Amino acid sequence: MSANSNKPLAYEQSLGAAKTTVAQFEQEEGGVLRTMQHILHRSPWVVPLIVLALSIVVFGILAGSKFFSPFALTLILQQVQIVGIVAAAQTLVILTAGIDLSVGAIMVLSSVVMGQFTFRYGLPAEISVLCGLVCGTFIGYLNGLLVARYKLPPFIVTLGMWQIALATNFLYSANETIRAQDVADTAPILQFFGEKFNIGGAVFTYGVVFMILLFLLLAYVLSSTAWGRHVYAIGDDKDAAELSGVKTDKVLISVYMVAGLICAFAGWAMIGRLGSVSPTVGQFANIESITAVVIGGISLFGGRGSVLGPLFGALIVGVFSLGLRLLGVDVQWTYLLIGVLIIAAVSIDQWIRKATV
């Protein structure tokens, strides 16, 4: 009787122990995932950096020594310099939970102003460059004013400004391209960012150097200055930032102005890259910049992400493009893989956001 009465007790004890073990296992597994979420939430640039490193290794193995040559690797930097600079501007806006669809049009219009002021009005090229930079900054100011003061949606404002700047570009330039030879003979400073220098077989341009320095400067400003902290605060919760004393309107306007200025620099760099001043190039820079930002781990909801991420995102696109070209693969595969990366990046961002819930 005593032995039989002990059986249910022993069974319940063993069952309880099993449940405890399963619960501990599930808690441990959930703890690992939760830890990963918090790590990626603090350092979202880690994912694009890993993807960049893996893509370099994979294409290096598949394409052989051609891919790992100093010329090929620096060629990637040259190819992504324009998109990278524009992506830096796009990053600032997206960090405030906005979006700027006019970045490409600002870039092209600013470059056209630089060229036309030099060749149509005979101004010194240095003054023309300054006018182009002012033009980009002013368009950014208009964007910021409409978004901050008049509370219009950033998507609508910049979509409209994209059309306005694009139309102004074509009307003002009469769809006329200024030839590279004319630029080189009359205003070589317009091609400054396209000048090359060689280091150990690696060919760099001043545009590449500018892009890297720009990202490093923005990384410092966003992480170590009050303005940078205010940018993140607005993107995280604009109302809370305003209640805490942040002058949100002024910060938003300044963000769009800085973005416009950076786009104008991108226009200058584009002249150096192409050699000519063309009103018909760079029309998809807005989409390409958003692609680099999303792949780079910047949250489209604002308030989170490292500015270095979009640099890695632009480089990932460049690695895929060059790697597939060296393998002789149809260019459409590049768009397919980049599309997959965009969806994966957004999915990871949604998963990371749960770490704060």
C-alpha cells in the first residue's frame, strides 16, 4: 500500500522536474534571442557589416583574384561614391522619421546651376560652385519649412519638390549637356572630385575621400553633439522631444538644409565622376539612396541606426554589382538580390524593434 501510494508522488515529482527543465530551456533560448535583439538595437550597423564581409568573401572565391585586386576594390568605391554621399543626406532625414524623395533632383539641379552659371553667365567657377551649394541648401530649407512649420507630410512635400526641382532642371538647362572637354578647358575645378591618385595600385578619387570623410564627420556629429542627440530624439518621439525642451522645428529645418547641402556636394562630385554637366543623369538617386539606407540598418520609423550603416549598404550594392559582372551574370540578378536584401533588412528591423517593447 505504501509502495503504491508513492508511485503517483514520484510521477508528479518527475513530471514537475521535466516541466522545469523545459521552462529553463525555453527561457535560455529566449534569453539568447533577446540578447541578440538588444545587441542589434544598440549597433544596427553590425548586420550590414557582416553581409558586406560575407559578400566580399563569396564573390572573391567565385570571381577569383580579379575581384581582390586593388583596382577592383577601389573601383567599387568609385562607383558608389555618388549614391553614398546622397545616402548620407537621406540618412539624416530618415533618422527624424521622415523621407526625402527630392535628393536626386536637388543633386542634379545643383550641378546644372554650377555648370550654367559658369558657361552661360561667365562667372568664375568657384563662385558657380558656391551658388550650386546655396541652391541645394535653399531647396532643403523649403522642404524643412513645409515639414516643420506647416506640418505637411515629408513624403508629400519631397515628392512635390522632386517634381518641381526636376522640371526646373530641364527648363533652365534646356536639356543641354555641357561637354567634358569644355569643362576641363574652362572650369577644371568642377571636375575636382573626379581627380584620381594612386596608392599601391589602388586608384582613389577625391570624391571617394570626401564620401568617407563625410560619413566619419556625420558619425561624430550625430553621436557626440547636442544637435545629433536632438535628431535622434525627434525621430524617436517628436512630441516627447518638444516637451523636453528641444526646438524641434529648428532642428528639422536644419536637418533638411544640411541634407540639401550634402546633395549639392553630390552634384559637384557627379560632375567630377562624369566629367560633364548633364541634366539627365542621377534621376534614380532617391531610390538608390533609400536602398542603401534600408540595407544599412537605419530604421524607416526614425530614431535608430548608425550613419555608418548606409555606407556599408552602398558598398554591398557595389560589391554585388561588380561581383556579378565579373561572373558574367545577367544584371537583372543584381536587382533581384538587392530586392531580397531590402525585404530582409526591413524584416530584421521589425524584429529588432521588438527588443524595446
